[in-house]
Amino acid sequence: MAYDARLDSKKRLTLRGAKTMYYRVREKQNGTIELSPRILVHPDAVSQKTLKMIDQSVDQLKKGSVSEPVDLDELNKLPD
């Protein structure tokens, strides 16, 4: 389905028949805007194993035990 829309006075855009409440918005250099549906997860839905791993990672970061920075230059060269 395609239709024309315009921003209102507060620069909002209304989506007709939206399937989800949340979207990732990506604005490309050529002016196109890409919306990807997002599903947010309640914190209680995250497993205890995952939470423990996050806590361990934060502890390592606080101790300064980190790897060298990752060079993302190659990733930035990929086309949008």
C-alpha cells in the first residue's frame, strides 16, 4: 500500500494501519526514510543467564579489562 502523507504543525507523521507501536527510523542520505517495526521486550522477559552476562561485562569494563577499539571504517563504507 502506498499513499501520500505530510507532516503536521508539530512535525509528526501519521501512519495508516500501522501494525506495531514502535519503529526504528532510518533516514538515508538521499532523503528516503525507512521504518522497521520494533518489538520491545519487558525486562522481566530477559533470561537470568543474559542478565548475569551483562553484569559480568559491566564489571570487566569498570576494571578496565577491555579489548582494543573496533575499527568500523569498513562498515561505514557499505552502501545504505
